[in-house]
Amino acid sequence: LQHTASLKQKEKEEIELQHLLKQAELETLKFQLNPHFIFNSLNSISSLTLTDSDRAHEMVVKLSEFMRGSLGRDDTELHTLKEELQQMNLYLDIERVRFGDRLVIDQEIDESCLNRKVPNLIMQPLYENAIKYGIYEHLGDVNIKTKCFCDGDKLNILVSNNYDSEAIPQKGKGIGLKNVRNRLELIYEKPDLVTIKKQKDVFCIELIIPQTA
């Protein structure tokens, strides 16, 4: 009996340890904001202080709000799609100050899905990827489209952008999208929740967010 009790206690401790490790990994993934975004934003603010102080002030305010929302949240892993979109619109507003009219944002959001749950900041790497491979490799305007709709007990999120298929591709390790894959698999314990579709001049990433976590 003592041996059985000891074995059960050991199994319980192992389960608790696995849970702690999972939470630690999720926290690490959640806050892996690309430092280039912060550095680029600060450089843009520095330049704007000399040429357009009003825009510089606007960018400082938006960057502060974004960072406060990103790093100052409580320990909950999930929040509503509405909250996620509000945070992402701040991010896109900052990028629009940097890139001006070249960055065109188009959103098609099913309002019935706004209270569905999504992981915090799960969409930020998608937009970061779209800007990296759109703006920096395309001479014209870059249109980033977001579509969110419900499909039974799933929430579908699609982010697409046009790009120049003949441009020399930017070097990168794809850490942001790997981060998204890893987080979704850890949270929902399901693979294949991220689909990437690359056509001649459109790049699209689709996330499937189960509503059972």
C-alpha cells in the first residue's frame, strides 16, 4: 500500500511538473515580440521628432498603449477576439505611421465571433510576416486583409497580403510562424491548426482556433 501511495504521489508530481513546464513554455512564446519592431518604431519616432512632431507624438502614444497591452496583461492565456483585434489595430496603426499610404488594411470580421476566445497576441506574428514580405519586397501598395468567421466550434482567422513573387526574398528563420504553431499545439493539444497558402502574388495564413480549451 505504501509503495502504491508513493507511486501515485510521484505520478501526481510529474503531472504538476509537466503542467508547470507547459505554462513556462507558453509564457516564453507569448512574449517573444520581435525586437526589430520595437527598434524600428523607436527609430521612426526619432526621425519624426525632427520632421513631424505631431506624428511622432501619435506614434509614441500608440507604441506605449501596445506595449502596455502586450506586457502588462494578467496571467490568462486567452482573451476575446475583440480584445485581440483591438491590440492588433494598435500594432497596425504604428506600422501605418511608418509606412504611410503604402500599407492598406482591409478587415472582414463576423461580429458574432467577437466573443470567441483566442490566445493573446497570436495574430501579431501574422501581421509582422505580412509586412516583412509585403512592404519590404514590393514597390507598390501592400494590402493586408483579415477575415474572421465562425465554423461550428472553431474560429477561423485568415491574414493575407499581396507580394512581389519576383523579388529577392528576405532572409529569415520563420521564427514567428513557428512560434504560432507551437503555441496553438501546446494550448489545444492538436496539430495542423496553421495552414500556409502561397499563390503567385498572394500569401495567406489561416489559423483554426478550437473553442474547447
